[in-house]
Amino acid sequence: MDDVFRKIGSQLTLSQKIERRLEEAIREKKLPIGSKLPTERELCASFGVSRTALREALRRLSARGLVKITKGSGMYVTGLKIDDAIRNLDLYYDMQFDQNLIAQIIQVRRLFEPNIAGLAAIQRNQNDLSDLQDNIEKFKLCDPDNIQLEADLDNKFHLTIAKATRNPIVQISMEPIYSLLPRMRSLIYANVEGEKDHTLEYHIKIFNAINEQNETAATEFMAEHLKRTTDIYKKYLHGAFI
Amino acid sequence: MDDVFRKIGSQLTLSQKIERRLEEAIREKKLPIGSKLPTERELCASFGVSRTALREALRRLSARGLVKITKGSGMYVTGLKIDDAIRNLDLYYDMQFDQNLIAQIIQVRRLFEPNIAGLAAIQRNQNDLSDLQDNIEKFKLCDPDNIQLEADLDNKFHLTIAKATRNPIVQISMEPIYSLLPRMRSLIYANVEGEKDHTLEYHIKIFNAINEQNETAATEFMAEHLKRTTDIYKKYLHGAFI
DNA sequence: TCATTGATATTTGTATTACAAATTTATCAA
DNA sequence: TTGATAAATTTGTAATACAAATATCAATGA
């Protein structure tokens, strides 16, 4: 192939180069998490750049959650938090939000969540159980007209199960999806007849299965629950669907 | 409660406030994707801030992939790309990498991938099939001592299946996990007896099932394949495990 | 000795000015 | 219309100055 006309010069700005250098060092733990970076002035001297360029590089890193900057104190390497890791994912889904994404979300939930419930039934601890029970109680008492609260509680119920797997990857994978549920729900203009009853019934069934550490039952009830959700969206969101 | 002594002042820096304002506007599509932002000078005037503060805000946004800045031209709103969305997730997993994470990865794969293969069997197109077939051919020819290449091909095989679901959420969920496989593999000091044969055998089985659009078979073969992987890691990575 | 206070030094945040470098736009000639 | 050139526009970097938050340390008082 002709490499003659390959892209010329990465065209990285100075501050981008600095950003990469520091990111690399953090990644390789040459700059350990929690350690304090040299002051701006010292870094300027080391890198041989102006304070402007250096600061813009550090703003980038701080925006991504790799360093924390405190006025008067200094700049510190911070391990990426889960929230930092998924923030842009949240934003991505949020901006992609449309009927297509809704269909994809439902599909993924049916693909993943039954097994998640099954694993949760094995791994759950006492704390998870009381969280789930609280959630169910609140859901019972929730004003049927308060769609938003209902959606939030529903969302939280499923997130709690995801966390109960004790596998952070499960949580990370599902959390951005769950955070869209309230928005999905709000598209269904009004209450669906019998919807609350169904949700409550299945949340209780799922809870009982998880409580009894019955993996199979938890898996199956979750699958049935999500099947029903699919039907509702199919009905009320007439459009190209799964 | 005494609210008298509650935390005072959000302590957001000026540039952080600017960042949020612009992010909000982009999120709400008041600033549509592709649109050109006013020049730095104009924005400084609008916001009533210095160029320093404004620029640092925009560096933050550009670091996150929300705006693209071109010297001499201007600043443009860009839709978040998938790569932007998962870059920090990759970094997060990369920095978390340890035996625990390996165990969690394997667990998640066993949880999710069988159903993914099942869906892929339904949704796959001709292109996917030839990609998979190519992959298998290369795997056959791959030098058994070239562990890295073998791991890359294995990685790619599974990613291709994830993409074949035609569901980007599946892809986004799995890609950061797959990208860690080569690193995991490198921990197993040498070739595992019969490992390549097994992988090849099951990749072929899975391929055939997907080719024939046999959802059940694809699901089950993938489950068996991953069970075997688990056993290997259990054996060679003696330590606390699933 | 210990805790509190207050002054001082250190460090990051913002503003301003100046110029460099890349791109875009306008101008003009063929 | 096309193409080249010049001018204007726009972002990138540097340097300086000061504000504001924090950290450090000495002095004070019980």
C-alpha cells in the first residue's frame, strides 16, 4: 500500500501531549493512586512548557476523573471511580435515546437479567434482602399517579439485584441501562391497566426466590417479568420493534 | 437536624460552571451535534469570563469527546462516539486488573455470552459469517507458540459474535471485557495442553450453530466453551476463585 | 503539654496581554 | 471559472499579575 499519503503529523497540541504522558504514567502506576503531583510550577519546569499548556492538560485529566485538583492544596492522582467510568456511557445513551434504543434496551434486559437474578439468588446477603423488601413496601404504598416515583422504585429494585451479584462488572453493565428506565416509562402517556399489580406481583416472586436462594426460580420469574414488560412496550409504543 | 452548619458553597470553579452549562445545552440539544460554537472571544463576552476560564472549560469538554476543537477553524459540538463512551471504562478495568477482576470477568462471560451467541444466531448476516470463518482459518494456521496472536484472534471471535447481535448495547457491554482477554491469557505462563484444539473445536461448533441459525445450539456450545475456560483458569491461576 | 489563634508561605484559580500557527475568507489576476 | 496570494479570523502557547483557598508554623494562653 501507498503509505506516502498517510495522515501527517498527529497534530497533537502541546497540552494533549502532556495529558498523554501523565495518563500513561498513571496507567502504569509510576504515579500511584493517591500520590501528590508536583506543583504546577515544578511541572512547567520539568516539561519545559508554559503554565497555560500544563493547566489545560490537567483540566483534561481532571475532567476524566484521573486527577483531583484542590485550590490551595495541590493535585492528586485519583483512581477512577465507577461513576467516572460510566458517566460518559450514561451521556452516550442519553443522547442516543430513541425508539431504537428502547428496543435494544429491552432486548438486552431479556438477554442478561434473568441470569443476573439467578446469580443474585446465590450471592445475596442480608443487606440486599432488606433493601429489596423496603423497595417492595415503598412500591406498595406508592401513589399510582406518581409515575416518576414508581419508575424510580422499579429501576432501583433491579439495580439492587444487579449489585447483589457482588460482581461490579454486572453493576457497571446494567446501571447505565437502568438509568434510562424512568425516561422510557415517561413515554407511556398514562398508567397501564394492571401494570402496577403485575410489577408488584413479580417483584415479590423474584424477591422470594432470591430470599430462598432458589437460582432457577429467580431466573425464570425475572424472564417472565421482562416478557411482560416487552409486551407492554410493544403495545403502547407502536413502531418497528423487536 | 441542625442545618445551620451544612456545607457552604458548591465550590465549583468558574470553568466547571461553564463546562456544566455547555454540557447541559448539548445534552438538551440546544446546541445540536455538528453545530459550530461561537468563538472563544464571543463566548467570553457572553459568559462574562476571561479567556483562561473559558478555555479550561472547553478543554474539559473536548477531553470527554463532546466538542472538537480545531486550531484556526473553531469549536464544534460532536456526538459522543462509542469509543469515547467506553474509553474510561477500558481505563477503569485496566487499572483494576487483578485476580479478582479476572474471576469477575469469567463469571460475567458465563452469565452473558451464551445468550449473546443465541441472539447472534438469529441476527447474524452474511458478513458476520465470513468474518467468523476467516477468524477460524487464521486460528488454525496460527503458530501455537504465538500466544498473543492466539489471544487476539480468540478475543476477536467473541467480539464478532457480540456485534452480530446488531445490538450496540451488547457490543458496548462486552468490548471492554474482551479487551482484557489478551492480558489475562498472558498470565498463564505457557501453552495449556490441548487448549488450542479445544478452542478451535468449539469455535467451529459455535460457528456452525450460528450459521444454521440454531439459537439453542449456539447458546449451549458457548456455555460449554466458557465452562472449559473457567476450568483452565481455575487450574492455572490457583487462588481464591468463583 | 496541648489546643487555639493568627500570621506567613504555598498552591491553585482567574484575568490580561501578546504573539504564534492553522484555517478561512476575501481579493485579484489569468 | 480557476488558482494563487494576501488578509482576516480563530485557536494554541507564553508570560505576568493578582485573587482565593489551603497548608505551615510560630506565638499565645490555659
